[in-house]
Amino acid sequence: MKNAIQLHDKKFVVSLPSTKIQERIKTLGSQISSEMEGKCPLFICVLNGAFLFAADLLKNISTDCEITFIRVSSYEGTASTGNLKSIMGLSENIEGRSVIIVEDIVDTGHTMVHLINELKSKNPAQLKLASLLLKPAALQHEIKIDYTGFEVPNDFLVGYGLDYDGLGRNLSDIYTLSID
Ligand code: IMP
Ligand code: MG
């Protein structure tokens, strides 16, 4: 593990080492496994950022389950409503199913509010949210996160799926933008 790295023009320092991340995911995995026992939950991994979290989380699920992958795209609305988000790639029928959204990070919460509302309209039996990271200081919506990995300060992070302008997703540790 490198303590400090450079991506494009910026320097980052380790804030969450992979041992800590993996340990936490193990705990989340066993909690989800016991709560979802016999329900065959469908995990919905939000690409791109959540791909590593989803992979490691699923390895720690001990009950039957399924996984699918979506993208949430934002585009400009025609009116003053601002950005609209649409779901791409969800072909599964989720009506009556136990669904768990797998997200890398909840920041302002804009993305999750849109996604949760869209998925709820498809009538799942239950809809849960697992997010590896949460920035409580940035949150602008009331969102219930059922399974949170870590609460983090309102700083820019990279690694373990998170990117800075395309780079850093491959890192096993999570890094914070360095101020010097
Ligand atoms: P929100 O809609 O503001 O909650 O933002 C959620 C999305 O912004 C996440 O799924 C990430 O893709 C991205 N994001 C938020 N904070 C960070 C960060 O610190 N580093 C990299 N990406 C981030
Ligand atoms: Mg994301």
C-alpha cells in the first residue's frame, strides 16, 4: 500500500486502508445475509463506482441471491427542474422482490433520491440501500441508508471504485485529497 499517490494534477493520502474496508464489508455481509435469509434478494449495483464494493460484498453473502447492474445517467431537464436522472440497464422485474441497492458513496443524496423513487414505483416487496461511504455533512435529502460502511468527512475521495477524472478506481485503499 502506498501512503501517498498522485492522480492527474492532485495528491492524495490514504484514509481507509483496504484491511479496514474488507473487515467492514465482512460485517455488513453477515448482517445482510441473516436479514435476507430465504428472500433471495436482488442486489442492484450502481455503476461505475460500486463495482468493487458489490464484488466484495457479494462474496460475503451466504444466502441465495442475484445481482444486476445499472447506470444512473443525469441529463438536463427542459424546465427549471434541473437535472433528471434515468436508470439504464434494469431489465429485471423487481415487483414483489427484496431489492438492495449497492452504491459507493452517498454525497448530496441527489442520485439516491431519484433512484429510490424510480425503483419504488416498480413495487418491490422491500427496498434497502447499502452504501460503502456516506458524507453526512454533504447530505441534502432524508435518505435511510440501511447498511452504511463508513461515515466520512466532506472531502474528495478516490480509490476502491471512486475516481478522480477517470483515474483511481483500481486502488484497493481509499485516499483523501491532500491539502498541501
Ligand atoms: P450525490 O448524488 O451527490 O449523492 O453523488 C453521488 C455520486 O457522486 C457518487 O455515486 C459518486 O459517483 C460521486 N461522488 C461523490 N463524492 C465523491 C468523492 O468524494 N469522490 C469520487 N466520487 C464522488
Ligand atoms: Mg456512484
